[in-house]
Amino acid sequence: MKKIVGLTLGIVCLASALSAQATTSAQLVVRGTITPAACNLSLAGSGIIDYGTIRSGELSQAAFTPREERSTSLVVNCGSTPAKFGITFTDLQAGSKVPGILGAGFTEAQNFGLGAVGARRTGGYSVTLRDLRTSGVALYPIMRIGAGAWQVSDGKVAQSPHQYSWRNSTTLAPVSINQLTGTLAVRAVINRAQDLDLSRDISIDGRATLVLSYI
């Protein structure tokens, strides 16, 4: 029994000795969050392009019927912090696309759908970036596919994964800017009358999402 007590006391004494030692190290933690510039993207008139009422008699029976070009203003405001950013366009009605409806000079990636009634597709439309400026200085559109190399763009918008940005010189690279202003020019084309159900009203229903991302 005495040996047991002596052993126990020895462990207690050792523990006391260890707890009495001074602390000679500490950890410094440096924390924070770095966020990108807070850029706000907006379209005038809530981004609505309204073609109003189109009479069925205005449509060609056997050919596509192009409508007049209409536009809305595009603004990106980054406040006091310049930023490099790009915009992608996603067609929410891609399943209603009418192949070839935009005609020469356009690709199918630039063809956005106008919705459908049942299996009858209403038409398509194109989007073109124009009059891009920052603080009164002209900008020029550039584009890339995914994370590929930047290329010169004529402003005709293709759907994601194409991304659009802007340069202010001959260098093919996005420029840091505080604000972007420009125009989205939209041109709708209605499907052949023979391919539509003209016994009832047909809603033109083109919808696309613009997504801003920092570069």
C-alpha cells in the first residue's frame, strides 16, 4: 500500500511541476476578407424590348419577317474602384431557336429564341453591343470563349460560354474602368406565317440573362 501511495504522490508532484512552467509561445492570427469591386449592372426600362402588337397580315407566309431594331441602355457602375469585368449572355429560350432565322452575317450562337406555342417556334432575335464608353472615352468590344484568348469582336453577341469585355487600345485585353455605358441593340425576326398558329394570339417571349463576372 505504501508503494502505491508513494507512486501516486510522485505523479501529482510531477504534474504540479509541469503546470508551473512558463508559456513561451503564442499564435498570432491575421484575418480579413478581400472582396472584388462592387459593380452594379442595370438595363434601362428593366431590360424590356417591346414590339407591341404585330398584325398577322404583316407576316410573310413563306419567309421570315424581320422587325425593326430596338434598343435599351446598358450601365455598369463600379463606384470609385476600377475593375476588369466581363458579361455573358444566357438564352433562357434556347429550345425555341429557329435555325437560320437571323440570316447572313450571324451564327447560331448569336441566335436567341423568341419562345414557342406548343411545337411552333415564334422566331429569334440578335443582340449587338454598341456605343461602349467610359467617362466619355470610346471602348471597343472583345470576346473569348470560356477561358480562351481574347479576340476582336464586332459587337454581335453570342451566348455563353462566350464572354464579352472591352479594350481602350489596340491591346486585346480587358481594361479596368469605373463605369461602362453602352447600348444593347435588339433585332427580332418572326417565323414564317405558315409555321405559326395564327388562330390565336402569340406572345413574343424572348428572355436572356446577363451575368457580370470579374476578370
